[in-house]
Amino acid sequence: MEEEGIPSIEEAFGDLRDPLGRTSAYDLTEMLMVALCADGWVAIQLRGEEKLDWLRRQMPLLQDIPSHDTVGRVFARLKPKEFEACFIRWMSGLRPALAGQVVGD
């Protein structure tokens, strides 16, 4: 579903290291996608469960939606500067495609 010139979330956040390491049951990129759809740890879990079918059209989500506790642990351990750089890269790619549009539900 990638439009020309718009980096996928995998491309934009590919440099971000998973703070839980290789033993994590949840894919970091998938967790980030769910998190970008809501605010607050509980809201992220609820929004992810609500939009699970749509999210699965974007990426596999093999482990379903992580609990709000898991999301909180991951975000607490992310390196803020690394996340910021990835987020800016992603949003910079989206900006031209979203010019003049209102983004929301």
C-alpha cells in the first residue's frame, strides 16, 4: 500500500532498535503502527483491537495487539533521539502526500 515517494513505516523506522531484544513476542514496527493510531497506553491497546482488521491489511500482526503494559514497557525503553529521527523521516515523506488534507477518523 505504499505510495510513490512515501516511505513505509518499515523504511522510516528500520533503524530503530527493539529495546526488548530478540525475545520479544511482538514486532516493533507493528507495535509502532498501532501506537501511531492512538494516544496513551490503554488507548493504544483498545484502538489496536478496534482497528485490527484494518491494521492487518497494512502488516501481518501475527501476535495480535500487545497489552498496554507491553506497549508502555517498549516505549519506556526506546531511545528518544532514535525514535525522533525515524518519526521525522516518516512524517517528512508523508507531508507532500497529505498537503491540504485533514487527517483523522
